[in-house]
Amino acid sequence: MSVSFNAEEVYHMAEQIERNGIRFYNKAAEQVNDEAARQTLVYLAEMEASHERTFAAMRQEMNPSESSPETGEQDQEGLMYLQAAVEGRIFDFESDPAEQIGADAGMPEILRKAIALEHESVAFYTSMKQMMRSAADIQKIEHIISEELGHVTMLTDLMAGT
């Protein structure tokens, strides 16, 4: 099965995931009364902004030969996943998750949504990593995945305290 894949599109999508996360965490931070929770949400927004900058830099540094990477049989599932994401069948990159936070949303609801968003990011970045050719890019993606998993841990700890 041949899958059309444009790496630049995927970098743009990764940047959009991070922008969505920034908006989500900032809006959530505005709605919570607990100062420690608010500070954690602001910190998470800042981390997402750092990830967005990383992906933007990776896209800018991308070689033209990387725009359509050649893949072996082992990469086919990853390509199919990313193609489905590009086509909007997995993620809705146009919708803003911050809009899903109602004015009366409580911390448990915010945390459940945040954890789900972080899991989606990890799944996307794990597939994205499989397509990288550069060891430096792979290392950057692995670092971001590690940070996103750390976000899940922070959010889970916050949820345990609510």
C-alpha cells in the first residue's frame, strides 16, 4: 500500500497540537481557583510553547529530501497513521480544545480532558518519530514524548489531589 506523506504537513500539525495545548492550559488556568493548580497549568502551557518552537525549528531546518521520506515495510503502519492524521481522520486539528472547557468546568473535568490530549500527542509523536531520518530529530522527538508523558504524570497527580 502506497501512502502519500508530506513531512512539512506533519510538522505543521505538531505545531498545531502544541498551540491547542497552550490555549487549553491557559484557559484552564484562568478558570481554576486553586493557586497550585493554576501554576501547574500555566507551567504546562509554557512547556507546550517550548515544544511548538522546537517543531517550528525542526520544520525550518528540514532538508528538501525529507519532505517525502522513503520508508521500508516496517514504517508502513506509522505512515498510514500519520496520513490518517493529516487527513483529519484521527485528530481534528481545526477544533480548539480550549473551547471544550465550559465556564462551569471543574478541575476533574479539566484534568481528564488534559490527560486525553496529552495521550493523543504522545501517540502522534511516537508515529512521527518513526519517520525521522536524523538521529538529532529522533532525539528531539523522544525528549518531547518524555516531557508529554511527564505532563500526564503531573496531571494524574493533580487529579489524585482533587
